[in-house]
Amino acid sequence: MQLTIRRPIATFWAYSVASLAGCTAILAFAGAAGLILGVLDVGDEAAHRIPFDSPALAGIALVLIVGVPMTATAWLAISGDPRAATAAIGSGLLLVAWIAVQIAIIKELSLLQPSFVTVGVLLEMFGLARQREWWPSGNSDPNE
């Protein structure tokens, strides 16, 4: 009987990426719904700094820039698709860019921003580790 440790490590990678991306996607869709429906109040000053003074437009951008890529990343990771590493890097970069642009436009800081930057960087690191083969894919036989 042969024992392989690569599969559990690969499963940990997939679950980690899917969890980070999936939770971020859910929060992005919830935040976007709040902005679009007017439930989340960004404040008068911040609202005037948002392009076209439209929190709803910001909500749509949040869905397109963060929600959809994070959902795709979670799906690719949990389904074992080899494109998951690239998706993790891309969605992580988009999340970090979203926060940077958000700070530049709104000119306000919140405790959530460093948290999401951390999530974005973690996703990038997971993706790079898999792409550079620093993290095993679980598809290779260690006896070969």
C-alpha cells in the first residue's frame, strides 16, 4: 500500500483558496446590494467623491471588479481546475487594486480595508505558490 501526502496538501490549498475567495465574494455581493439599494450610507462627503455621486454605480463596480472574479476563483479552486492558481492571482490583484482606488477616491480609511488587502495578498501568494510549484498540485505521483 502506498501513502501519498500530496493529495491532502492539494485539498488544503483548494479549500483555503475557495474559502478566502468565496467569503470575499459573498461580502462583495452583500456590500454591493447595500450600496445599490441605499441601505449602506457612505456619508455625504464620500458620496460626493464617488464618480457621478452614485453609490449604486460603486455597487455595480464592486460586483464586477470583486464579486464576479472571487466567485470564479472559488469555483475553479473547489472544482480542481488548473486555472485556479491564475484566477487566485488575478482576483487577489483586483481586490488590492479595488482597495487602493477606493482609498484614493473616497479618501477615508476603515478597518475593513487592511483586512481585504491581506486577503488579496494571501490569494496572490496561494496562486503564485501553486504556479511556481512551491505548492504541490496533488496530481503527480511521488514514485515517478
